[in-house]
Amino acid sequence: MATLDEMRAKALAEWRTAEQGRQSHVLVGAATCGKAAGALETLAAFQSQQAKHGLDIAVTQVGCIGVCYMEPVVAIRKPGHPMILYGNVDARAAGRLTQKWLLGDNPCADLAIGAFLQEGQSVDGIPPLSAHPMLGTPRLILRNCGLIDPTDFSHYLARGGHKGFEKALALTPQQVIDEVKKSGLRGRGGAGFTTGVKWQICHDQPGEVKYLICNADEGDPGAFMNRSLIEGDPHVLLEGMLIGGYALGAAEGYIYIRAEYPLAVERLKFAIQQLRDVGLLGSAILGSDFHFDIHIREGAGAFVCGEETALIASIEGQRGMPRSRPPFPATSGLGGKPTVINNVETLATVAIVMRTGGNEYARQYGTECSKGTKTFALAGKVKNTGLIEVPLGTTLRQIVFDIGGGILNDKQIKAVQTGGPSGGCIPADRLDTPVDYESLTAVGSIMGSGGMIVMDEDNCMVDVAHYFLSFTKEESCGKCSPCRLGTRHMLEILERISAGQGKLEDLERLEKLSNTVKDGSLCGLGQTAPNPVLTTLRYFRDEYVTHITERRCPAAVCQGLIAYEITGACTGCAICARLCPVGAIAGDKKLLHVIDPKVCVRCGACRDCCKYNAVVVH
């Protein structure tokens, strides 16, 4: 069997031949986000054009490059020209790119996001891709996403794949752990525990049987970092697991991934088989005495299984419920054996750390206590939504306005929520907060796995707290009383306030109850569930008071506190009456219509459909 160096040399030669050859290449971003936006239709359109014109082109599916708001995204490399990235490429645009660029000499600058320019290169009217705010940041984790075929192992090797694992095998397990410690890498899945220290604890435990588990059970609403990485570059995760398995002395690894990620699961299964075929999984890997294999376990989507001990219980075939700690999994985990659990991004970063060296990784990016880069799923009321990677220490203001392009419709920003349902809502006057573990904790939030939701003036913070608490209350496993009962009572108080039935003393009761749940819950789900409530009480207390004392929702969101009215701008077109689901609107044609408040369910359909802006809410 060929050595890793021989496989990489062959892959690199093939990659360079393809780059310098006479064939054009069309890369279609067909990850889950791209498919939802119509990428498969775009793919079919290019294939149809290929057949129609007899074009010598290679049309390939790749992962998401990150600019999700411009999906479907396509990259085209034409012989003798730089690769150009295009956005919003539907079937019609695919036909135009074929006619104008693949068959002609017009690069269609109006569709271009940017060009991958080498020194001295330029394309008229198209900026370098590095000028795009979402793609000009350092890309360590995401360096391959959108640029390689995730099903072609040779692509990963050609771009330096498994150099980290190769270096690791030349060291002792302890030396590998020391490199990870030097990097300052902290867990990218939530609490931010130092990765090297966790590995050291497990490594030092007696016994020959140890396990490594990758937590890919990404369950935060609005989060898609792990899914996108696996769909676009599954081998970087698997390389990190190989390094981790070697350092720990583990012979088996598990990837626990939610079944709602079918494409990611498919990519992983295919990639694992590729590694087995070339001898990078199994017995005597690369002729060493290291034996390691990786198994996939699909979860049923329980949010609580993101907690380490609940995840282990699920793998063991039990109901996913946490247990008291200590003992921690690093000393007694899967089957009672020492077990390390890291999330997808942590393990992918390990591959980069070993490739660059621990000291160099720590020097390049980050802060004194938070080293490296972090991926975020930037979503909500921001212009540039998608997957980004930034150095830790970048401020929220830089992320929202410099990278995210500012707020949709140029409205006023109100808050940024980090850390998913377990995180907090950070107000606009704290936007200069650096995104690192300590700074986010200081303002009442957490890093989490990387969800980041931007909210504007139209968001009601009482409603936001209600939404996230509803999620965690439903996802509670029910094992401990503080979480099971506390989240329910907190939600009841929020529902009263949202309905205009709250009292001022409810705020003190809500705050006290939140702290009780936080302090008394068994696992991280309950301990962090009150964060959205506590931060909105801390920073947006005036909105709660207005709901209670004025029986009014300032953002006109809470249905129990709003009413719809049709003004004199009404032309009597009757569209609202036809679309009202409960028949609450009456009026003769071409005359002012009226809403019956006793029948109205406050769904907003009338306001949404009125092109005369005659429907107001108050």
C-alpha cells in the first residue's frame, strides 16, 4: 500500500494538472443551504448546457463557502483565468454564465462575488475575493469548504491533508498532548475547557480501553457550523479524530450526529470508508502500532444529548439523560472507561494545530486566554447571513457591521444573542465586547458552539426570552426538579407578562427563580436555560415594565398586547378580507374596511398583504 507521502504527492500532481489543464471547472455549492436555495436546479442547468454545447467542463458538487445569503453559489475556473465566485446563480444565470463566460469572454461581473486572484492577476470589474467581508477573514477551519469535492479524498490530501496526523505519529502521545496544550485550544462546543488538559486527564487514566467521541449533535436553533463543516470538508474532522485517538491511546472513536443531518451523515460514512480503503483506519495504521476505527451513531435530535453524560447514555442505548458529575467522562465515560468528548470544530482545529505547531497556532490569532479562530453561524436581522470564521477577540460590532454588512433595511440594532438557547442577549451598547470566552461570560452570555443571532428594533425582548425558554423547557429531560419544574414556572410568568396580565413583583420572582434553576440544575441545559431571561431582565428591564404597567408591547410583537386597525388609507380592495383566516374583516368594495377586535387573532396577514400600508398595529 502507498505511503501517505506518496498518496499526497499523487493527489497534488492531479490537482495541479486539473488547475493548469484545458478543462473548465464549475463548482456548485450544494450543501444543505445551497440545496434549499435551488442549487440542484443550478447543477442540472450547467449539466444541460454541457450536453447541449458539447463543453469540456467538469461540474462538481462542493460544500458551502459561507455566503449563505447569496445561495446558490458557483465558482468557475476557466483555463488561463482566475477562479471567479458567483452568487444567486439560478438556472437562468447558469445559462448566461455558460453563454457569456464559458463560451465567450464576458466574465459577467454583475453576478460575481469576487475572484481568487494571485499576485499580478486581475479581472475587469471583479474585486479580489479577499475584499469580501465574509471571505476576507482568516480561514483555518473553513479553508477547504466550497473549494474541494468533499467526496474526493485526493482533494483533501492535495491541500495538505493529514500532514498534522503524519506529524503526530512521529511523536509520542504525550508530545502530541503537549502540542495541543501549547496551542491554548479550548473546547469549541460550549464551556471552553482547555482541550489539552482534558486529553491529559484521560491519557493518564489506567487501563488499555479508552474512547474518543465527537459531539456533532448541533442542536441550537439557528446554528449550522458543524453541519456545514462536515458537509464541505469531512476529512478535517476525521484527521483530528485520528490525532486525538493516538494521543489518548484509544482504539475506537464515535461520531454522535443528529439524524436530521442526512447529507452530513452520508459524507461521513463515505469519508470513513475512504480512510479504511487506504489504510488510515483499522489496524497498524501507516505501519505503526496504532489501531483505530471510527463509528457513527445517529441521535434522535434531543437537545439534552449535547451534554456529555446524556450523549454517552444515548450511545449506550439508554435514554439520553445526564448523570451527576464527578466522575467526569475523562475518568469514567462510555462503558465506564476513560472517554474524551470534543465537538466537531475542536477536533478539526486539532488537525490544524498539529500541522502548524502549537506555539505557532497560539501566536497567530486570538487573545491571551482565547487562542485561534472561531466559526459562527451569523443569522437574524443582518444583511450578510452565513458561516464566518474570525479570530477570537473580534468585537461584536466588527462582526455585525464590518462582516455582516449591518442591519437589514438599515434599522437600529437592539441586541446580539450568542450561545443559542443557553446564551444571553447582549445589548447594542455592549457591541464593543470582544468575542472571547471571558468577555462573553462577563456580560452574561456564553460562546456556545457558535450560534449568533442579530436582533433589531422590531424584536421584543420579552418575546425573545419566551421563545428560547420555550425551547429549553420542551427539551428538558425532566430528571432534576429545578430544570423540570423551574423552567415551566418561568415560562408561565413570561406568558402572563406577554398577555398583559403580569405584575411588577413577577420580575423579582422571575429573577429569583432563574437563579434557582441556574444554581440547582443537574446539567448544562438547566444551568444555562435562564441566561436569555436573566440578560433580557438585566439589559431590557424597561420592556418588561412597559408590558406590565402600560399593557403594551413596544415592538408590537406580543399578540395579547396588540390590536390591528385599518386606517383611512384603505381603498376597499378587499384583499385583506379575503386573506383573513378567521373572517374578522368586513366592508363594502371600494369603502373603508373594519377589523372586529373580538374575532381578530392578530396573525398579521392583513398588514402583510396590504400594499397601501393601511393596516397599523398599536
